[in-house]
Amino acid sequence: MGFNPFKKKSPENKKDGNGIFSRLKNGLSKTRQVLTTDINELFVSSKMIDENLFEELEELLITSDLGIDITMEMMERIKKKAKKLSNADELKQVLKEELIGLFPENSETLKKEPTTKPHVIMVVGVNGTGKTTTLGKLAMKFTSQGKKVLIAAADTFRAAAIEQVEIWADRSNASIVKHKEGADPAAVAYDSVEASCARDIDIVLIDTAGRLHTQKNLMEELKKIKRSINKKLAGAPHEVLMVLDATTGQNAISQANLFNEAVGLTQIALTKLDGTAKGGIVASIASSMKLPIKYIGVGEQIEDLQDFDSKLFINALFD
């Protein structure tokens, strides 16, 4: 069950009919199938606003991975507003407004260009979420905008991670700073920031471990990396971006809470929305974490990592 962040063609969409919007719609085809159908069936004009309708809506929201607590709070508000409504169509609009209200920041705020140089983004997340791939796609995105990018291979506990970062650096024409496997990740991060200052780099992307094969504590390692970055460049990292796998549902929120306590997350990237993820998890993460979702991944291609637009995403549920 999921949301389809794709509106019917409007004037602004038509100019890009084969571009970002169509890619988004195609990528989310699996995620959106069931919930879109259920929503349309639930809000047929002839339906009365009664307890049965509320129960159906409540069940639909919970099973869409919105989460029980958020669903119950939302249903309480919806029921109060419903007293002034006359039909299911009006209730549908109220639900839409409630869902949009779960997102803490509007899209315009997220679109602002970085004002610091170098702008340091520390990328964190559990192995298997698409963390390093997301970082690589971001490198491609920034270099295509004409920015000078440097990638720090600070996941030194896996040789494969360093190799993967090297491939992305090569593909994106980004610089890379790496040490030997098993080196101190904080030292790699420090050297990367130092190099970026010397080379007039615009964006620094720091890859980090998602799991350690040693007795060391992952969160302590991440804290150390963050301190090291700040020691070299006051105010950095300017963003701590966590990559989450949408298909893990509510478990993604548990992961995010652990990382947030350790390193203070500022943004979320949600991957694998082209799979069988339930779309409610997008709103659930944004609302429960009080953090903006900056990017969503809807496929394997570079263009499939897209800037997230909450209104577009929710509106499409009612397409």
C-alpha cells in the first residue's frame, strides 16, 4: 500500500512529461497500487460519514505503515472536523490536508542552495539501505550542476565500501580521499575536509559505516567522525543525512531514532520506494522524527533519486 506522488498533468507538469514526473510515477507503481484503489473506493460520493467509514479509514491508514499513534491522533482531529461536513468527498479533502500537515518543512525550504563552502554532508545509515549508492547519486547530481565535489571514504571497515565509493567518484568526476582498509574513519573525514578547503571544493560527501565488524561501538565511531569534522571546520557537518529503506516500515523509525540520538540528524533520504514499500511510512517518518525528507529513491538510475515534494506526494494519493 502506498502513495503515488504524481498528479494529473497540470501546466507545470506538461513541460516535463517524459522527465521527473513520469519517472516518479513509474518508479512508484508497486508502492501505490493498493492504497490508491482503496482510497478511491472509500470516498465514493454516496457514502455517509459514519462510524463505519471512520473504522475503514483508520484501518487503511494503519496498514499503510502510517503507525498506530499517528493514525489515532489524526483520526481524532478528523472526527471533530467531520461534524461540519456533509459528504465523503469533503472528508477526503480533510484527510488530504491532515496528511500534508504531517510534514514539518515545506518544499521551498528544502530547495534552498547551500550557503557554506565547502558544504559538508555526513551520510549515515545501516548497511543495505542504499546508503553509499545514494551518496554516489548525490555526487552525480551535484557535479551535473557544475559543483566541485569531494567524497570521503570513511567506511574503512569494509574494503568493498571503499571500492564502491571509488567507482562513484570516478563516475561522477568527483575527488576522493581514502585511507587503507581498517584506518581511522575520523582521520579520513578530517583529511577530506582539510583537502576540500585547499582545493576550493563546493560539496563534501562523507560515507560512513553502517555496521562494524569489530568490538567498537558504531555510534561512538560516528560521534568521533562528527567531532573530527567540526574540529577542522567549525559548524561542519552542515547536514547529517540518514538513508532509510522504505520497505522496512516502522523499523526504519527505530533506526532513525538511534542515529538521531548519536549524531543529530538533519535530513532523511528514503530509498526503495520502487519496491513494495507502504507509502504511509513516508509521512510517519517525517512526522515522528520531526525531520524533513530531502530525497526519495524510486529506481536504480541516477535520475531516480529525486528531491522530495510533500504536497506532490500526498496529492497523488487522491489522483
